[in-house]
Amino acid sequence: MGDTDSMLGSIEDYDQELRAYLAIEQGDYEEARRLLEPVASRGSIYSLVSLGALYERGDLESSDLRNAIFYYDCAASHGSDEAQRRLGQIWMDLGEDEKARTAFQYGAEAGNVSCMYWLGKQMLEGRGGAVDVCRGIEWLDTAAAKGHLFAKSYLLRRESRYSPSLFRRLLLWIRIFKIALQAGKAAAADPDVDILR
């Protein structure tokens, strides 16, 4: 009987999350919060991340980063690499580079391509910790191999900076320009796509 109850609870939670998604699409953020909070209290990563986003964007009156961080942190503790990315972005925006780097590290290790990019960049620039060129380039290479356009561009710009050949630099900048065109097309199709965050 316990498995059946659990399955019915999951179906009800899914239905509630679907209704919350539709409420968000229609701009009814209070209704979305009302629907998401009970499911979030049961550990739903989708509900936790969605509530964090509602608070972060200020969809519920004004931006409330304290609540956004709370919900993202809960989602991250349940294994959400997307929540780690969002936490890293918030910490970075607040100038808390060490906390950002930690969040990006967890997200990158969990496979989040955006976290790989940000972690690699922070490691190369020495933000939030010591400079680690080798690991930074490894993370950027991994993100680029998974299609992250900013990682590809960052690596090409770095290579151009250190290239002694003017012709080689020109070829690299042509590749960077092509990536910029790809990024524009990808953003037009879906501004929230992972390869652009």
C-alpha cells in the first residue's frame, strides 16, 4: 500500500507543478507560489528551483535574494546542478567570489556545462581562490567540448592573446566571430539555453 500512496503523491505533485508552470507562463506568480510551496516542502527540485527563480527575478513583489538563495540552496542539497549554477551567479553578482566558485565547483562536478565555464574562468582569473591555469583550461575545454559557446570564445580569445603570428590571430578572430553568430542564433531561439549561460 505504501508504494501506491507514494506513486499517487508523485502524480499529484507533478499535476501541481504543471499547474504552477502554467501559472508562471500566464504571469500569475502568486498562484504559482501557492502551488509550488507544498511540493517544495517535500523536496521537489523543480519546485525549489522555480521558487528560487520567482524570488530572484522579483516576480513576487520585489527581488528577494535571501529567499532565492534559500530555495536554491535547498535544491542544491537535493542534487540540483542548475541550483548550483544559479547560486554561483548570485554570489558572483554580490561580489562573493569564493562562495560563487564553490557553487560552480559543485555544479561542474555534477555535469553542469555552465558551471564548468564559470569555474574555469574563475580559476584562470584567480577569482574566489588561487589561480589554477591547468584546471581552469581543463574545465573550459570540457565546457567547450559540450558546446558551451562562451567557453569556446573565451579559449579562442585567450589563444589569440598569446599567439605570436598575426595571421593566426586573424584566423582565431574569424572563428570567434562565427561563434558570436551562433550565439546570436541560439539566443534568438532560446535565451535560457545552457550553452549561453
